Amino acid sequence: MIDYNKLGLKVGLEIHQQLDTSTKLFCNCPTILSEEYKNTLERYLRPVFSETGEIDVAALFEWEKNKKYVYRIPQQATCLVECDEEPPHRMSEEALLIGLAMTLAFHGTPVDEVYVMRKVVIDGSNTSGFQRTSIVGLGGYVEDEDGKVSIQTIAIEEDAARKIEDTKDSVIYNLDRLGIPLIEISTGPDIHSPEQAKRVALKIGQMLRLTGRVKRGLGTIRQDLNVSISGGVKTEIKGVQELDLIPKLIEYEAMRQLKLLEIKDELIKRGATKENISSGYVVKDLTELFKETKSNVILRELKKGGKVYGIKVPHFKGIFGIELMPNRRFGTEVSDYVKVFAGLGGIFHIDELPNYGISQEEVNKVKDELNVKDYDGFILIVGEKSKLDLAVQVIKDRILYALEGVPKETRGANEDGTTRFLRPQPGAARMYPETDIPPIRITEDLIKKAKEITPPTPEEKLKSLINLGLSEELAKQVLNSPRLDSFDYFVKKYPKVPPVVIATTLENTIKSLKSQGGDPEAITDYVLDSVFDALNSGKISKDSIPEILLKYSKEKKEGENVNIDKIISSFSSLSEEELEKIVKETIETSKEEIIKKRDKAFNILMGKVMSKVRGRADGKKVADLIRRELEKING
């Protein structure tokens, strides 16, 4: 069990949520996604100097990839602003008011004037080479059982273009998402455990959903994490979409930083310095040595004219094999850097060999060629010469940084809770003022309008849920659920569907699918919309919902092309006449049994009829019909 207090764990959150506004942030286009497009445009982007004359390291990193960016232009959702062929319009007041309302909801202070800034982003996700962002609120806090967590800033910014495809030389984006308003809520580094981070993220997301003015569905909200431990550095983990993944990501990042610090101490104990590592860092072309190898990876590259380099790394024997996170070692960290900076995938190190078709005999020959001693390590890289020459320096830089401990970098979240290197961490040099948009003075009138849309407190919302007929337990489940906004949406859209049915479906039925062999993640809002629409119009009974969702999720899990409307039609409600006929036939065929067990007749018939009509008739209606028919028999 990790003692996070002793470790000095600090975590800050950045919550990004799409706003459900009528227009984009700086133009009048609707905030919809569209796959239909007729035209494209192409760009090459380059970094620019900041006001202080610096170029941001992250922007420089993206520029060095020298990729072409291709943008699809859907007519329904874009205009010349997204294409960077027209100046941005005035900021959407609707989006601004939501930002001010959230500032007030979190006890913060609205700024006196809103200034739009340009944040350099040249990974292609914005045609202009920068993202527009503006701080609307400062300060505030989130209540938590472990104490208040401060909020540093609340900002309104534009979302990025939607990535469609990433190839070796180019990236394809869709411009439909570019410019959709985002709210960014950044906490202070006041979170000190993985579970606390999850609770705070849930509470912030809950407050956003309580506004009723945020987008719903996958990809509309994401959490970025800033994690550090004593002796480490703040590491950014980008693009976390699953709340349940947050604790594991933090646990693994804390573990990674701790192990990197242990590696630093071990290297120092071995007498390693930057000077003696650099002087002993020997690189040799070992292509001839591997001409007869049985390693498929090496043979494949040699057939394409590639080469094999061997690199001696003093003091590093055993270091490359140290596990930093589950299934990710220090060697993996070095490999990540090589893949990102040099575009090279073929890399092996001493601590994992012999393996991958590389024999012990070949390992011994490499050691002899490189003059590897007891505490020395070595790395093999294979590929085209230009990439190998670049990789040699990348590897050296990363190895030398091991003597400093934890590098300052931005990492991407993997599905298993581990992370991977994405790029160097950006600095202040990426920000400069937007000259095309005048500042907006925050007046009393704007504050008054913002107060009118400030979301209810969780306590107020709980009370309103109970007033809808939900039990206190079910109401609390809905309140704390990521599907809270879905509940509000369906209750408003389908007035004939009892709120308790919607709540039970969202919080109990979907979760139970996994234990029955289904896949809860297959049940999207689109699927639920179809189901509740059918219930609202009387096409199905409420009892059919578990059966419909189970059938759909099982078929989806098996990879089949499933049509939810077709499944719903197979569960269409029985007419009064059809149901009455089934009840009478069941009584007729069960006469002897119900005469013998007269006191249990109702239960016997109820079980038999429901087994025939389950999912196609309401249980209460079946019970009423059975009682009516039994009364006839009993005189």
C-alpha cells in the first residue's frame, strides 16, 4: 500500500467540457458534428516567437515533424473563420455567461475584463496555429471530505479540430469541432490521493452537468492530470475520458516518478556522471554481425537496406529492465522517445536479451564489439541510416537525463492506466495576446444574467430528484452519476416515461448487463433514446427494457451489425386482446394444478404467463387480468 502523504503526492486537475451553445465561440456556425464535406484545405504550420522573443519547446517539437495538415470542410458546421480566412467574430455571450455562472457556482471571482489570448498549437489541430482562450474567473474551491480543493482559473476556449487520420507524412482533420466552446476548470495542486482526484473530478463534472448547458456523450468531456511527488516534477497526463481510470493513472505516475528517482540514486551510487557516460557512449555499425540473424525484426529492416547500430551505455546494466509501471520499463521510456523524435521502432536493450530471435551468441559478440564491462549496458537500434543517426542523439539525451530524475514532459493516457511520452511540456512562451478581438468588460448586467443560469447546488438537485418520485438512494445514484445530464435530457424529452424508470435503467439495468454477459459500454445515449421513445409511444412495456438492452449489448459485444429499432420491434407490446387470450389459455392448461394448490394459484399463473410474455407486457396489467379471471372461476 503506497503512503501518498509520505510520498508527497500532489495532483491538480484540468477539466475540459464542451458547452451546448447555439453557436461556436467566435462565429455563428452551429455546434454540430458532420461527416459530409466537399472541399479540403492544406497547411504547413510553423512556430512563432512570443512577446519575449522565445519559441515554445512543444511548438518547436511539432514543427520538426514537418507534417502536412489536411482539413475537411463540412459546409453545415464551418465558415471562413474555421478556415482562418476571416477574422474571428466577437466572443459568444452565451458561452461567456456559462463561464461566469460556473465561476459564481464555485465561489470564485469574475475578472473585470476578459482578454482573449492566443496559445500556440501547431500539431495541426487548429488551422491558425494557435488556440484562442480567455480567463473569465479566478479563485474559488470545491468541497471535499479531505478538505477544500482550490480552483485557480476558469477559462472559456475553443475546441480543436477533430483528428480523422494520422499518417507518416500528413494528418487529416475535420473542421466541424473546431471552435465549439469549451470551459476549462483548473484546480490547484491540493489533491493528495488518487481517490480524492476522482471525487473532485466527479464533483466538478456534476456541477457542469447541473447547468443543463453542456454537451453530452463520449468525447465531450476530458480530464487532464498534473501529477508530482517529492523530488519529482509536475507531469501532464492528457486526454483522460474515463473517471474510473483517474486513480490508476495517478498511482502509476507516482510509481513511475518514484522509480525514476531510485534510478537516479542508483546511477550516482555507481559513480555515473554526465561526463563519464558521454565519454563512454560508444556507437558502432554492427550490421555485418547480424547478417545471419534469426530475428525477424532485424531481417525485415536489413532487406529494406537498413542498418544495425550498437550503443554502449556505461553504468546502465540492469537499469533498462527496471519496471516503472506495469509492463513498462525504463527501456520502454527510452523507446518512446526514439519513436516520437526519430520515428524509429526497432530498439532492443541488454536487459531483455537474448530474445526476439536474437541469440546469446549474438549478444556476446555485441558485448565484445562494444567492449561492454560488468556495469555497462548496451542498446541495439535497427532501421534506415538517417533515423538511426537521429536516434543516437535522442537516446543519449534521455539517458543523461536519468541522472536528473524525472523529465518535464507531457504524457498520454493508455487504456490500462499506464502512460506514454507525447511531447516536451510547453512553457509560458506559447501565449500571446489576440489582436483581432477587443476585451469584454464584465458589467453588472452580465453578472446578473450569469446568476440566473447558475446551477443548483447538489443538495437542491437531490431534493428535486426525490420530488420526481425517486427514492433517496436512487436519487443519490443519479446525482453522483456521469449520466446525470442524460437523465435530465430523457425526463424532459419523454414526459410519458416515469422518471423512476429512466433512473433505474441508467443506474441499475445498464450496470447489471456485464454480469449477464452483455456489454454496458454498448448502451449509448442513441440506443437509450430509441428505447425510451418506443416506451413513450406505447410500443413496448417498461418490463421489456432489460431484455432489449441485454440482447442489443450481447450482439454488439460479439461484433455483429446490430439494429436497435429491429430489436425493439421484436419486443412490441401485446394488445389487450392478445394478452387476455394468453392468460385464459394458461388458466385452461393449468386447471388441475391451480385447483390442487388454490392458495398458490395466483403465483403459479403469474409465473407461467410472465414466462410467455416477458418484455412484451406490463407485469401489473398481467396481474390484474389474472385476478379478474380467477374471480370469475371462484364465483
